[in-house]
Amino acid sequence: MDTCPPVFVYCGEPIFESRMPPTPQRQPWLDATKGAACLAIVAHHLSAYGPLPDTLQPFAPQLMGWLYDYARMAVQVFLVIGGYLAAASLAPSGRARFGAAPDQIGRRFVRLVVPYAAALLAAVVAAALARPWLDDPSVPDSPQLGQLLANALMLQDVLGEPALSAGVWYVAIDLQLYAMAVLLLALARRLPGRWEHYAAVAGRVAVLGLCAVSLLGFNRMPELDAWGIYFFGSYGLGMATLWAVRSPQPGRWLLALALLGGLALAVDFRARLLVALCTAAWLAWLAAPAPRAAPRWTQALAAPLQWVGERGYSVFLVHYPVALVVNAVWVRLWPDQALAHALGLLAAFALSLLAGWALYERVERRAAGAWQALRWQARFVGASLLLAWARGPF
């Protein structure tokens, strides 16, 4: 069993809480940050797919352009927070505290895949419902067996198969990043003989080394964006931030991270990397002791975002099929009506939150064990094949 209770982050991953006592007045802002990032990604996808945003583009070009170009950078928030909380669970001091690496990675896969398979099944059904009414590139074609298996195993981008839903690429990347962190820490723990007591130092050095290589090299190669190494720079920043705030001299750690980030920006300025560095700084500030209680109005502001953050993985997974169905219904009932299409996007936004809450309560919170994961995988593949067969031969 896992050593800490699960916390489901953003768009895309189960992670584990730190055992470090939280600052009561400020800890809700960690979940609130995840919630804000999740809402930004939902808004980005609603602005990018289907005919509804196309109708609104001439009436609000700056807003739609900003959502399309910049809201997607919230992915960096998920990457950094994912690394931060993974370090808190796997190696809060730098030394791995988990058991066998394959078992740890397998548990992560199981926790990810149960709501993931349920959401993919919803996406296949939604596409089948929307396809007769909505002639749009955002509607996936009827799936083939190879495509289903690749998506079920989170290998669709690696194998060049089309994704069945928007954003599922991130779930696959999250699994890769987590596995990379587990393997690095497990190798560092295996130092021989008298070097064994340096395992914590070796673990931190290994993670920081790969983080630097990613930031300065691999993250500048877009052809690698199907692989975790492309994103490990941001993930490693999150892990290093956790170690920084727990160290006796956090200032030196944070200065080193700032210098690494500044060097990476000087070599190749990337706005997404700037967002990652700001997120790391925000996490460090949240971990600092609060001089006094936070004002009540800030707690009230954080509460709804915190609610979303706790359910963010499910919201992230299920919002795309919701958007497909809403686009199909609205275009069928109110074609080319800008006001109706604006209301349709708001409806899709609200229904995505509602569907995410339902997935969280009915599936994600109840996910437990490999057999349940296999059952959901079988349901997804079997039902998808049945739908595809009903529409015609492969």
C-alpha cells in the first residue's frame, strides 16, 4: 500500500501528500493553484475545439486568442506541482523511501488508469453521438483496435496513434515522469558499501542533473514532446523546490534553482519555462511560515478553487467529451448564432465541472487495486469495439 493518502492533482495525476505539517492558513492555496490551472486548461480546450469558438472569434478575438495561446501554459503548473508532491512522497530527504521501483510505478499506473479508462470510454461514446451532427475536425474518427490499445496503455503518442480525447497526452507524460523519478531515486539508493549513506545526496544530484539537461537541451527539441525527458526540467524544478524548502538553508537551494532557470532562459527564452519558474517560486512562498493568519476574504477566494483542484484530474479527463456533445447540440439547435454559442461555451464549462465531480465521486475516489484497473480497461476497449462494429466493419 502507498505510504501516504492520495491527492489528485490537475489535470492529470494522482500524487501523494507530504507528511510535512502544512501551514494551516496557506495550505489550501496549493489545491487552489491546481484548481486555477485546471480551469485554465478547460477554457483553453473550449476555445480550441468545435464550431462554437469559431463563431465567437470575430466578436472577441483578443480573449479567444489569449485563451488559445496562453491558457495552455497552465500545464507547467501541473508539471511543477506534480514534481513537488512526488518528491514529498518518494524521497522527502532525497533518499528513496519506497520499496521496489516496479511496484511503485505499477501502483501509479493503476491509480491513473481507472478514471482515465472511464473518461476514454465517455470520449468514444460522445464522439459517436456527436459524429452524425457535427462535421468538424475536433470529432475523432471511429477508433481502430490498435488505436484503442495504444490509448489504453498510454502509448498513443509514442506509437503515432491518434488520441481519443484532448489532453490525454499529459497523463502518459505524467506516468513517464513519475517512472523516471522513481528509477533515478532507486538507482541512487543502491550505492555500494561506504557510499550508501550518500544516497540522499546522490538522489538529489541525479534529479537536478537530469533537470538541467532537460532545460538546456531536450526541452528545446519539439520532436521529443511525446517523451517525459522533454518535460523533466519543469518536473525536476518541482522536486528540487520541495528539497529546498525542507533544507536547513533554503535560500542557497532557491538561488541555485533561479540561476539554473535564468541560464536556461538565456540560452533559449521560453515563456512556458518562465511559468514553471514562477510556479516553483510560488510553491516556495507557500511553504514559508506565515507571519500571521491569512485574511478571511482570501480563504473564501481559495475555497472554490480548492474544490476544483481536489477534483481536477477528473475534470481534466472528462471535459472534452462534454464539449463535443455541447458543440453538437448547440450547432444543431442554434446554427451561427453568436449569443447562443457564447452561452453554449459557458454551459460546456459548467457541465465539465459537473461531469468531473461525478467521475471523481463514482470512479476516482473508489479506484483501488489492479483488478479494478483491468476491468475498466476491458470495459473501455470492449465497449469501444462494440460501438465501432455497430457503425461498420473495421
